[in-house]
Amino acid sequence: MRLLIIGGGLFGSLAAVHARSHGIETLVFDPGLDGAASPAAAGIFSPNWISAKMRAHFDLALPMLERHFGIAQIDLAHDDGRCEKFSFVSPLQILDPAPLRKTVTAVGDGWLEADGERYAGWIYVAAGVWCSQFASDLQITSKAGAAYVFAGERPARIRQIAYGRQVIAFVRDAGTTHFTDGTAEADYSDMHNEATLERARQLGLTETPITRIWGRRPYTPGGPVFKQLGAKTWLATGGRKLGTILGASFARRLVEEEFTRTR
């Protein structure tokens, strides 16, 4: 039986990597919709960012991420010169390199239709803010933000701007500097965009960025969702700012627990 994944972001791609490592044929469907949040992810995480509620996910995720990608360590400098160590996995390592660029229009228990063709298999709905199209009772709030890419490699920096929120500039991808300020707004506007750019300028990134990566993160009441919709159908969403950790944790649960139970 095949695994058919709807969504090629962090959740879907991590499930694909883990399933394939267990010998499961896997297809990823992703039409490349505007507003997908995963390409903008920094890929940085730290035990200090993990609440007690999320600790089990963190402990599940780390061995899987290390096995499939390797976890790098980076130091981010605070304004006072103090350095803080973070773990890092680049989203470009994770995101599926060749998803099927087809739009899934219908889902049933053990099948889906994409561009007029029906496929059979286990179904994993991991479509971020678009998951509600396949589960009408699901409550998702879409919150938008943008990350910016600047030419050249700059020193890695971090600045606290609010409780649980930081501005970060570091080399995510070779030859460039990735900047993010954690903005997540339901009603995202040009004002929020300019505020993000101003924070970048305050860290010395004063030139015009070469790339703007805009996306909408999925937020769900009570935190992230992983649930079974049918005998052969599961759904996961609501990664917020912990997509790498939660995506890896849910991938292990899907492949190592759910599939083992239903095969």
C-alpha cells in the first residue's frame, strides 16, 4: 500500500522521508500554492523554546532529525555579545524535492483525486492552513508573516523583542543571510511588512533584500492537531512556529505507530 501525502511543507515532507526510510512507497501532492509557510521557516530550535506540553514531541523529533538530516549547531550573538547556542536543520534539506504538482480536489478514506485522476493508499493530510478543505469541522486560524533573504553571509545575531519572540539573522543557506522577526498576524498588512524590514535594518541589514518569503502559519485551538479521520486517513496541522519539531514527531507517530497498528 502507498502513502499519499497532501502537502509538501515540513509536516508532509518529514512524513515522506520517514515513510520511505521504512520501505513505504510515498507520493507527495503539492500544487505550490502562494502563502505556503514552510519555505520561510528558519529551521532553528532550542530546548529553551519547548514548553512542558511539547517536551514529548521534542524528544521524539530529535533522533529522527539527526538520523535523516543531521542537526547542526549554531551560535547567535545577543546585543551584549553573549552567544546562545541553537540547533538547526535547514528547511531546504527537508522539503520534498519533487512533489507532484497536482491539486487534490477530493479525499475519501483510502483514496484521493488530483487533477481528475484517482489514487488509492493511506492518506495523510498535511496541507497547513488548507487542511480545513478536507476536514470541515477543523478550526484553523491563518496568521501571516514574511522572512527576508539578503545577499552575503553576515554574523549570526538574535534580539529579543517580546516574550517568546525574537529577531534572528543568520546564514540559513550558503551565500545569503536569512532574517525573520516571528511576525504572525491574521490581518497582515504593508505596515507589518515595513516593521519587519525596519527590524532587519536595526541589525545592519540595510540594503534591499534579494528575496521575500511570505507565508501563512496554521494555528489551531489548543495547539497542534494529529488525528485519524478514517481507517486509512490521518490529518496533522497547527505547527505554528515549531513545524520542524512537530512535523518530525507526527511523522514518527504516523509511520511507527499508526501504520503498524493498521497494516
